[in-house]
Amino acid sequence: MTKDAAQRSRWTFYEAVNHRERKMDITSLTIDKEFPRRVYKTSLLFSALIVLLSLLYGRWPITWGLLIGTGISILFFKILWWTVDQIFKRSGKKAIFFSLKIFLIKFPLLGIFLYYLFKNAEINPFALVGGIAIVQMVMFLKAIGVVIVNAMNKSTRPTDSKPSNLKAEENSRGSLAS
């Protein structure tokens, strides 16, 4: 192979890789309608396990922080999923106004709750943040799992609907018939 041919094949390889990366298949990022339920259940199980471990550790501020943080996170996840569902059921400006109203009510209430919580209770703030992060972590890991499973399913699918040996047999029959 000459140097020019090697250079051309190298560029076509890089162009093909870049083209494949730019043309990402959106179907590998789709999730099914049971995704929120699975995130909710996994978050509850994982949270219960972590709270049990913190109880074994014996530090009540950490346990309360994890419990309250997990409760806030799960509640906000349920509110978010309900809001998204309601947005798709409503139309146009009603949907925008509705989601804005939920957003404007949700966060000030959380701020007031956290203010009174930190003022009146002994809670570890790092455990609270860790509890809040549990649902987001579970959601992220489940989404990564969905993408990996979808990519693996695509890589194992045959490109043609018929195996190559059937096509060869079909071609030989077609040539005999004509």
C-alpha cells in the first residue's frame, strides 16, 4: 500500500468514527414507562440499606440526615414525574404555567423546611446531601444501564432479516427458475 493510500484510508477511518459519534442513535436513550417505578423501588431499597448501615454505626444525626434527605429526594422525584405527566396531558400555555407554578412552590417550601430543620434538629448536613443524592444516583445508573442494554441488543441483532445461507439458497433457486 502506498503512503497516499494509507493516508486516505486513515482519514476515512477517522471520518467514519466521527460520523458515527455525531450521528448518535436516539433510540438507545429511550426509556420505557416503567422506568420511574423501577427508580422509585430501587431508591427505596438502597435507602433502607444505607439507613440500616447508619443505624449500625450508631450516629443519630447521620441517620436522620439520610432519612430526611432520602425522603426529600423521593418526594421531589415523585412530584417531578407527576408534573411531567401533567405537562403532557395539558396543552400549550397551560402546561408551561402549570410547571412554573409547581417549580415556584416546591423550592421555597423546601427552603423553609430545611431552615426550620437545621435550626431545631441535630442533623448531619453531609448525610442530608447524601440522602438527597441517592435517587439521582440510582436514576443515573439505571439510565446508563438502559443505554448499555439497548446498545448490546443492537449489536447482537442481525443486519438482514434472513441469514446468508438462506439468501444463497434463494439466489440459486431463482437462477434455476429463470
